[in-house]
Amino acid sequence: MKKSPVKVQAFSLQRGEITAFLSLVFVLLISFIATMLESTVVQVSKNQKRLIADNAIFSIFGEYQNELLKNYEILAIDCSYGTCSSNEQNLLDHMYYYGTAGMEHNIQGIQYLSDQKGHAFKEQALQYMEQAYGISAVRELVGKTDIWEEQELQGEEASQRDQTVNRELDDFVKENQIILPEEDNPLPLVEELKQSSILELVLPEEFHLSAREIIPEEQASGRNLRRGRGSFYVRQGMNGIEERLLFQEYLLKKFSNATDIKGENRSLSYELEYMIGRKASDAENLEMVIKKLLAIRFGINYLYLQSDTKKQAEAEALALTLSTLAGLPAVSAVVKQALLAAWAFGESVVDLRSLLSGKKAALMKSNENWQLSLSSLTTLGTEEDMQDGMNAEEGITYEDYLRALLFLENDDELTVKALDRVEQNMRTEEKKDTFCVDSCVVKLRLQNTAEIRRGLTYQFPVYFGYE
């Protein structure tokens, strides 16, 4: 029996439809696979570009300045790389060196060690101190900060009182046209000493006064600094009392002072005094610090004399004798106060001699630790002056006082001046003549453009910072 032509034709048409459908499915499947492969290739290429950029930025941040880390525990890239050319292109060139050739890098953010008055420097210094010593290292100092502030205020008040008393005495003398006798009268000598060099008066014989000085315009704080850009994470709470004290302990450990010289080749020997005095020479800075300490010690000694009845009686007896010989006993009360102020000044001079000799000065005065007799005041600063100062076992040292003075200073100013010393010391001690703190990079953010294939580019950010 013959097959029906209609059935054969329908079957052939059905087979053709199946073939076309399978072909379409196959094309779609191939297209899907090709798309997946393309997407995978693109994604892998993106990941490779990111990995290359990450490795490159990790590598350039691995080129930190070794001496800066060794001497000051600070991580930073010197983007001058020891040359006279200090610019951001050096960083990009090193990115290319580490494998990013073919990419374009655009610096979106960069932070230098000196930005925001040395915020990054202070931040790293605090991190080092917290890790090495812990915040507990300064907790016992927290209770002393009120005492430091009170002593500074006492010194100011005592100095004002001294000026008032001497002005009143001068007015009495001029108004009544009298002349106080010179014999056994320490007041003229003390006034003369106040106008003379304080360093000559307080420095021990064995003390060698440094003659070193700097040029202010060559310091980081004396020139226009390169500034970073972009926003970065900023540590908060760096100005709390504990943080301030911890940063000041860092300064005490890393920089020298008049009784603890560090480094033979530094441009200044009295670096902590420079941070406080902010003058060009060691002698000027030491003088500024000595004057501050003199005011503090004067306040302590003058306050004590107001409570010591025996010493009050001594001053009163001498005042009465001097005013009687001058023919005006009524002026004895003013002369007594002037004598007490002069006596406190003399005792303060002897205290400073103790401190600068490496001894301790009594924190509070008593009859047992008082050093200068009223009669010895007439030979103060002369060839007959033999007062070297005693060592108070439970007293405080010169460095203790520096700690107090640093706390009383403005934190931003201290940080800026500390950066001055870091920069100068790197140049003179480490022979890094081109080193600049405003060439030291601590954080970097880049926007990168990489070519995946012709007509297709990939943009992505990359960031690294010492934190």
C-alpha cells in the first residue's frame, strides 16, 4: 500500500521545524556561552588590573623612609626619593615601575606628614607610644596638670605683686626724698641682677652653654609648605589630657634638652627648649625656659615666705633698720615686702642652679629645704656667691619641669616645632640634605583607568595609608 503524499509532506515539514528550533537553541546557547566567556574574561581582566594596582601601591608604600622610622617611629614615603625633585609624579612613576604600565593614574587625595599642622605626625607618634608604653604610662601625670597650671598662675601673680611693691617703694623714696642705706641692703643688687643676663646668674660653672643656632626661614615652620588634598579618616580625641601627655612623653624621649643632649650633629642641642622658646639659638631658647621656671619658682618661694613667721621677722627687722637709717620708719612695711620678694628671687636662682646641675628642687618649700639666708642675698651673683643649690631627694628635676612647660604650651605649636627638628635632624644627622617633611606622603588615593580591550576601559579607585 502506498504512503499518502500529504502525510509525507507533513512529516518533512515537522522535521524541518524541529531542526530550525534546535539550530536557534544552539545559536542562543553558543551566544550565551560566548557572552559568559566574554563577561568572565572582562571580570578577570578587571581583577587583574586591580591586583596589579594594589600590588604597585603596596610596593611604593613599602619604600618608607628607613631613618625616619628608625629614629622617630614614623612611617612615610619621601616622594623626592633622595633627589632635588619633590613632586607627585615621582609616585606615579614608581607605580608604573611596579607594573601598572598602560594604566592612567589620577591622584584624588594625598596627605603629607606636615598637613594640618602635623596631624599625621602626631597621630603616628601617639600610636607608637600607646603600643610601646600604653596610656597607663601617663595616668599618674594627669593629677599633676592642675598643679602645673596653678603654679604658673601663682608665678604670674607673685611677679605682679613684686612689681607693685617695688613701684610703691620707689614712690615712697621719691616722694619723701630719702635714700635707703646701701650697707646690708640687698635690694639694689637684686634689681641689678634682674636686669642682667639670667643665664650668667643661674648656670653652674661646669655647664657648657651651646652656641648652636638655626635660620628660622629654613625651618619647616618658616616656609610655605606643600599641602595635600582630599579627605581622609582623622583620628579624634587627640587633644585629651592623656593624649597630650603621651605625645609630650614622645617628645621627651626623642629630642634633647639642656640636661640630656642627644646627637652630636644636630643643629640645635636644646630641642625641647626650642619647642617652648621658639627662638633661633640654643642660648635664647634656654633663657626663655629659665625665665618661665624662674617665675614658677618665684611664686612657690614668695608664697612660702608669706607663711614663715621666722623669716617674716628677719625681713621685718632688716626693713625697720634700713627705713630708720633713712629717716622714715613708716616705710618699713613696704621695705619688708620688697625684701621678701628679693629673698624669694634669690632662692629661686639657687633652685635653678640645682635643676641645671642635674639635681632635684623641692616641689614645696619648708624651713628644712630653704637654702638662701637673708644675709647671703647681698653676695648673690658676686665672686663671693658660693650657693650651688641642694639636692631635694623628693623634689623634681629639670626634665620634670620641661614636662610641665610642654603641657602648658599650645599643642599645635609643639607639633609644628617638633617637625622642624625632625626635618633638620634628618638633614644634619642622617645626611639627607633634600629631606622635607612636606615631601613625606602618609596617605594616597588614586583613581585608575585601565584598558581591558580596544574600546573598553575600566575605572577603579585604590587607596593606601599608614594608619
